[in-house]
Amino acid sequence: MLRLQDTMTGEKRPLETQEENLAKVYICGPTVYDYAHLGHARCFIVYDVLVRHLRASGMAVEYVRNITDVNDKILGRAIENGETPTELAERMTEAFWEDMKRLRNLKPDTEPKVSEHIDGIVSMIETLIEKEHAYEADGDVYFAVRSMEGYGKLSRRQLDDNEAGASGRLDEEHAKRKKDPADFALWKGNPEDEWGWQSPWGYGRPGWHIECSVMSTQHLGETLDLHGGGLDLVFPHHENEIAQSECATGCTFSNHWMHNGFVEVNKEKMGKSLGNFFTARELFEKHEPEGIRLWTMTVHYRSPLNLDWEEGETPADNRFPSLEEAERRVAYLYATRERLGAIPPKRLIDGGEPPADKLSGFPAALKAALDDDLNMPKGLAAMQEFLKEVNELCDRAQGKKGRVAKKAIAAAHAGFVALDAELGLGGQDPSAFLTRVRDRRAKAAGVLPADVEQKIADRVAARQNKDFEAADAIRNELAAKGVELHDGPEGTTWTMG
Ligand SMILES: [Zn+2]
């Protein structure tokens, strides 16, 4: 059974769902004013693995992740760009979906957009006003935090801690309308020539937090089994979602709270103003997205994840050793899968020894690692043992008169199926993956694939003429450039060392 750290109780405890075998999961999605950065990539991979793991364990999951397409940042950026906020939000939503797909994140079952839930937002605000948890002030509506007993229970904050933070973020004109500095906006009035919607309190836009209370209730019901997001959302976003939802419905908002850690660059906070900020697609230029995916799994999801960065003269010269290493690990995974697939059927026998534990026990080992608060680094360690074992199996099959048991091969295949189902690793076409990695490395080393193919052809010709000296010279010339040749029954292939 899956045990997860719960931010609300501060304890690791079983994920108990309301309905047996169904998990209702809501994850706070992106604000679509710019491309997804590395922090987004990490966050959404974490919850993708959660959902995959639940499904692999036989559970049905209703997975909802919203798109925040109404927000002041979107308006600000759209004005800078000279486009409408809707155009910008749509463009960035498409880009986000593309990036998530390349990272091999499953599409959520529902991806509600704020712009399509304004009616629901208005009606929840009306309920909160009726129940005297919110008040109207000059075209704005605020949530009265002191009307709720237990406000601050998720972040363990006292109300007095909030005041400075909350009032600092709002512009002064709006802040003056609040009865208490700790109150937060549910609706903000704005001039009719600005982006907005009509409401019972006049023209305006919703505050930031109300959207998730409304969309989660509408798509999953009043009580969620699990709500998740980045650590930065604990306060104020999730705290305020709890306040709105629990005061509106009278029900517990979520039975479990999950938060993932930040991404750092060279052990410092990543930020645009700090000049150490990377979008996912910028890194896709240099590394396979699946390498980036594996890299995010190398530390526990609650710990900070550090990207080491060797800054080059130009962005093209930037190096990321931890991403290089992660990509090598994914390449090893695909090379192993390719070797397994290449074992000729005539080498397989019925019966034989039972498969090694590290082979047949891998799916269970991976499941056990993930059941323990989604321990992905432990899962990767089990994967490494498994791959080593598969390679040994391939070595045996390739040896002279080598024979391997069919059930060992079946166990190896089952391991790869589990790996893709649980972690979303290794599910692409191996040869296409390996060729892309090879060609990208070749390009970086100034090697043209067409030239290598030509040299291979020249070498074949030299060997046919029994000019072994010339053939060896070609091999050495290529090796000096990092090109390794592999002679096999079906000709010569090459990799970049
Ligand atoms: Zn949210």
C-alpha cells in the first residue's frame, strides 16, 4: 500500500481514498504566461509518477490538473508582447502540452481552464458572502480569514504572521478596501476596458485562489483524496483554497496534501532575475527530455533538486553534467532493451534455471520503493541492478552456443513494462532514441553522420581488398573523433563514446 508524506499532519501515512480503488487527485497546474521551466518539469513529473504508480497498483485515478489562463501576469506579458491575453494563454497552453508530452507525462483526465469556470467562481463567492465568510468592498470581494476557525492549519501559520506578506503583494488601492490586512481577494474589480467579466459586484477578474476551489469541486467533488503542488503553494495558495472550500461546503477539502521541492541551479534558487533560469524546451535542445525526466528522479521528490551548470561563453556552450549523466543512463536503458530484443529465437530454450531475483523481482522491488513515499531514487537503484542483470542475460545468449531460458527473457520484458508503467522510462523506440542521442553528440563533437557512413563504406571496401592497414587507419581516425565502430553480423554500426 502506498504511504505518502502528508503536509497537513506532517506524517507519512497510507493514502486512504474515499471510494475503494478510486483516487481523486487534483494538482495545481501552470499559469500560462511563459514557457514551462525546469521547476514545472520536475513538479509535473512527480505527480505523473504518482498517478502512474497508483494505476500500476490497480487503482483507478481521476487526475485533474488545471490551466490558469486568467491572471495578472498573463495580462502584463500580453501587453508587453502586443497580443491579447487570450491569445498568449492559448499559445502557452499548447506549448505546455507539447513540453509535457516530450517529458512523457501522461495527459490528465481533465484540464479545466479558469476562463471556462467564471460562473462557478461567481457562485462560490456568492455562497461565501451568504455564509458571512466574505464581504464586498467597492467592487472587490475579500475572504474574511478571521471568520474561519483553524485558518493556517496547513502552513501552521498564526494569523499575525500573514499580515505583512499578504498586504505587501496587493496594490495599495485594493489593500485599503480590506477590513483586515490578512484577508485575501476573491474578486478584484477593474475598469471595463481591461480584461474581465461581469459579476454581481461589477466588472473584474477572480482572485488567484478561488479558481482551484471551484474547479476541483466541479470536477472531483467537495472532498479530494489528494491535492498536490509545489512547496511554494502551501502558503498562501493552498491555505486559502482550504479556507474557501471548507467554508463554502462544510466538508474537508482534501484528505491528503502532497508538496514537491524546488529546483536549484548550482545550489542557488533558480530565478529569471538571477540569470540562472532554464525553460524545459531550452534544455530539450541539448538533452533528450527523457534524460531530464530521469534526472528529476535522482533525488527524493521532497528534497531540493540541484542542476549543476557549467556556464559557457554563449548559451550554446552551456554544459549540464548531471543531465549528461542522466541521458547516459537512459541511453544504457535503451541499449539494453535493444540487445534484449535482438536475441535470436534459436537461442531460447524451454525450462532451464529460474530467472535471477534481480530480474524477476524487479517489478516488485520498484513497486515497494514507490509505495514508500514515492522513493524514486530507490526505484532507479533497483532499475540499475535489473539492467545489469538483463545485460548479463544478453551476454550469455550471445556467447558461443549460448542458450537462455524463455522464462528469463519473459521476466526481462516484464521488467521493462513495469518500468514504463511506473516511472514512464524506456517506453520509446530504442533505436530512434539511441540514434538521436548519437547524432546530437556527434554534432557537438563536429562529426557529420554522413561522413561517418562514408568512412564505414570505405573501410568495408578496404577490408574486401584485404588492405587491413587502411581499414585500421579509418577505425583509428574515427576513434580520435570519439566515434566507436561496432562490427556485427548485419554490418557495422557506430556510437559516440
Ligand atoms: Zn491551485
